[in-house]
Amino acid sequence: EIVLTQSPGTLSLSPGERATLSCRASQSVDNNYLAWYQQKPGQTPRLLIYGASSRATGIPNRFSGSGSGTDFTLTISRLEPEDFAVYYCQQYYTSRGTFGQGTKVEIK
Amino acid sequence: EVQLVQSGAEVKKPGEALKISCKGSGYSFATYWIGWVRQMPGKGLEWMGIIYPGDSDTKYSPSFQGQVTISADKSISTAYLQWSTLKASDTAMYYCARRMTPGGYFYPVDVWGQGTTVTVSS
């Protein structure tokens, strides 16, 4: 079973700052089948990144993904007010489709 | 417009059965995998399982195998999630979501239903 551990649990930043979120897997995620989602309160999740580094349709280029194997990163280059939300990573290689526990990006 | 529309909120008692639905429109329903995701109150996302409506091939997360049944009726473009015996711990929001590529298994989900709230309480 692949376990995904996200860090930090909460990130307190100001608009305009850079956000760096980590997702570490307990074993290698083959073919980098790793996605990132954004969820705002009361809303459905939104796909941001897939294949570890490909932006989904309509996602602004301030969002970028990187990493391979067991270590993955989501970077938001300059936080906009609408970016404050919870972010989840997910591996979609195994039938478990494991999600990380989430990182909350909050306004400082 | 591609949409997944889920059935409405449910309030049930422990021990009751339940079947919730997810209707797709605006695309070829039979050719995209549909997954189900649980979100318990105030908690994160949990992958439950996935079905290919074209041939009803279904794969469960081990955590949910035997606890729920996922099915689909491609003739009416609808996927289902059902319980035979609900427990209070099944109280959650349940989302259906579609894989992003037709026929593609190793892809994330990119279109989500609005969610169905299930409350199980005596």
C-alpha cells in the first residue's frame, strides 16, 4: 500500500508569496501517476496537476508540479486570494488511489 | 457541457440500505471510468473504487471492498454506490468523479459530481 504524507499540515502565507507543498510517498509512484487537487470550503475538488507536472486544462501557470519516485512538490509561485484552500495529492497507479491527508494554505 | 449530477441528500437509520446515483451527460458515458470518493465531516478525501460503465469492470480500494457496491447502467448513463447495511460511520459526503481520458485507467479524475451528503443516525 502506498501511503502519501503531505507537509506541512498548514501553511500560513500572505497574498503574493510563494507556496511550496510537499507530498512524500512510502514507495515509488510508478510513471509519476501523481495528481494534485485543490478544494475550497463547500466546493468539490478541482484537478490542478497530473502526471506529477502537467497542468490540467484551465489551470493558471502560477501552479506547477515537480518531482518523481517518492518526492513530489506543488508550487504556487505567487499566491492569489482565491488560492487559499486545502490541497491534496493523490496517486492513481494502484487501485487504492490513495490521497494524502491534505495541506491547508491559509492567509497569514 | 460535461456534467455529473448526483442524487440528493439522504438521511437514514443504522441498518438501512441505500443506493445513491451519479448521472453523466455531455459525453460518452460508457467510455470513461467513474470513481467514488468519500469525505467524512471535516476530513480528507478517500478513494473508494472505480467502474468502467462500458463493461462494468469494477475495482475497489481494499478499505471499501465488501462494504459498498459500485455499479453502473450505461443505458441511462448512471453510476451507483450502494450499501446493504448502513452504519453511523458511513456519514459523509460522497462524490463521483470521471477519469480525464476515455478508456484510460491510469489518469486522474477531472470532472466531479456535486456530492451527495449521507447522514446515518438513529
